[in-house]
Amino acid sequence: MLSHDELSLLRDRHPAWRLLRAVNAALVIGFLGRTFVEDNVRVLTQRELVSRLDDELYALREQLGEDAYPKSAAAYVTDWASPESGWLRLYYLEGSDEPHVDATPSLEKAVAWVGTLQERAFVGTESRLHTLVGLLQQIVQGSDTDPERRLEHLRAERSRLDEQIARAEAGEIDVLDPTAQRDRYQQFASTARELLADFREVEVKFRALDRQMRETIAGWDRSKGELLDQLLGDRNAISESDQGRSFQAFYDFLLSAERQEELGHLLDEVHRLESIVADERVRRIDRDWLTAADRTQATVRTLSDQLRRFLDDTVWLENRRVIELLRGIESASVALRDARPDLVMELDATRPEVALPFERPLYVPPAPPRIDSTVSEAADSAETAALFTVDHVDHQRIVSQIRAALRHRAQVSLGDLVDEHPPEQGLAELMAYFALTEDGIDLVIDDEARQRVEWLADDETRREADVPTLLYVRHDQSPAKDLP
């Protein structure tokens, strides 16, 4: 229980308690409760709220007299949104220059507490007892790490389900009586309204974090990385807190189309029961939950918007500073050129070379060679005589044939030589003609002109080769006596 000093402080400072002590509490709670809480309105323009309040004041003055509530509707709205009252939040939406109004959690708490003062025709206790026992069972069973006890509980639950299935198959169905139905409906309606009211409080906490982030950005004079580290830490602290985890789980539940369809079907079935007095607000509570959760999630998204806007502004300022420096360098260069025409400065390059670390290939160790030194069994029976047979081309014989051909001619082609002296050793002898280096004989090879050389092998098989045109030219300075 709170102490006397704490209660006195709450009475003087808490907006909900100040509202209960206010002279015009009946007007504030009645009008704002219907406008924002009962209809689940999350935002109204100030003009529309003043118009509605003006109609409310007109009706009250018709009933209570002209002296009742002497201020104008606009003055009342301004008073209720002031920091001294704190029952309304006056703000501007992005892209709009018209003030908007929303109720505060303190107003919703005062409205909810006043609603509990009304005498209820029916006070249910059974459903709440079952709910409490069920919550205790969830806590105990959900925190038990013993697999055997968990299996024991699951088997017991399966036995109860099998028993209920057997009774249903036999036609024995347990049906809630009208009293039990009204009891559970009353508990559902109360919990649904409390849950809807909690969204405003969660939204206030996220909005306070957004305000703190703006204040931090406005006064930050250190590096951008340190600021991002601090802001992201605060953002993660909210997301990882019990309140943030619970809200995210609830929001994920609402976003599930299957869950929404199931919840809507259950609400329709409940409100078709004759024993239930339908509450229109409870009938549409699933849509109100989704609207309130989306509004709260939009407040969370503003945190990311602030970070993005800060980064964009920082990059713009840095680019602007770079441009100013470049212009200063250009102006100084022009001034130095006019004042010191002999000033010379050498640059290594006209632009820097950028070498990104990930453009370099990673080190790949060379694959070790794998040598198989084993000899297969078939090696003993293989024919190896060809490995030791070596054909030797008689180079001197080829030179003698060329000199004989050049005795009466200035040049001779490879085709003429092959026609006169067919190769005895095939292609090897033909290649020897290209490797000739002898004094008095010049080789002229034309790679662009091709010639086809043909000859008969020892087995009477015609062979041919497509080779560059090769000419042997007699050196003019070679003495005739050198030719045999």
C-alpha cells in the first residue's frame, strides 16, 4: 500500500486524480469518455472536437441554464489539453497544419474508474475463479522443465478429452446455463475494455522514447556511429522488454488472418445467444483492437523514421561541406595562379585509385600433387619396343639434296624437293626441312601463302601436309665451288 506522502503526491500531480477533483469533472468525463473511449476514437481534429463540444454545451445550457459552463468550447479544449490538466494531447500530424487531439491514458483511467462506481445488476465470480486457476496452471506447467511431469500432465489432459469425446458421442453434452454465460461474457467485456485502454499507455511510452530520441539528436555533437549505437540500444531495449515482447506477440496475433476470422466468428456466435445482452462496443472489439494496435505500431515506426531522417540530414550536411571545401580549393587555385604564375605542383594522378578489400581474391592454397607410383598388372604384357625405337633424320642428306637443286636454280620450294625426293621418314623428315640452318642457303617462309605437300609412304599410302610456303634461296655470295 502507498504511503501518505505518495498518495498526497498522486492527488496533486496525477492527471486522473485531478480530473476526479475538478469542478467540471462531469462534463469532462461524460463528453470525452463518449467521444474517445466509448467510440474508440484515436484522433480528431481540434475543429471537429470544438464543434462537438459546442453542441454538448448548448444542450447542457438548455437543461441547466445559461450560466452553466460559461467558457467557450474552444477555451475548454485548450484548458483540457494544457500541461496543468493533461487530459487531452494536442499535436500536429506530419503534412498537416491543423491541430489534432487525442485522449490521454489518464483520462481513460478516470473514465474506467467512474464506470466501476455504477451498480451492476449481475456480478459474476465463477468465471474469474476459473481464469485465475487456469493462469496458475499455465505458470506452473509452463515453467516446469521435468519431461516426466510434463508427459504426466499431457496424458491426464488427453484422458479428460477422451472422456468428454466419449460422453459427446453418447449424447451427453455439458452446456453452460444462462448465468454462467452472462458471467463469462461480463468478464470478457471487462478484460477487452482494459486491453483496449492499455494501448494508449503503451503508445505514450513509445512516444516518450521518440521525444527522447529527438532531444538526443538535437543536442548531439559527437560522431554519428556513437549516436546510432545509443539510439539503437534504446530501441532494442524497448523491443526486448516485457512490455515490448507482449505487445509484439499481441500485434502478430491480430495480423493473422486465420486468428481474425476465428475471433470474428466467436464474437458472432456469442452475440447470437439469447442469454447475452449484446454490447455494441464488445461486438466490434476485434476491429477496435486492430485499430488501436496499428496506431501504437505507427508510433513505433516513427523511431525508425527519426533514424533515417537523421542519417539523411547528416549525409546532406557532409556532402555540402565537401562541396564547400572543393570550391574553396578552386578559388584558392585561381588566386594563386594569378599571383604566382611560376607556382608548380605535381600530382601523382588526376584521381585516387580505389581498391576495395573484397575485390582482392582470397588466398587459395595450391592443391598438392597426387602421384600414383604403383604399376598396374598389365604393364608386364604391354608392348614397349616402340618406346625405344628412335628415327634419326639424316640432316646432311637433306642439305645435299637442296644444294643439288640450287646448282642450276636461284631458288627451290619445299614442294619441288618433296616431289623429287619423297620423304623416307615421313613427317619427321618434312619438319627437318623447316629447321635447316646452313651457310649459303637462305630460308624464306611465307605464313600467309599455304602449300600442300604430298608423298607416298612406305606402305604405299598417300600422305599430305598443309604447311606454309617454304623457299630455299641460294646466297649470291656463296662461291660456286662450295656446291658439290
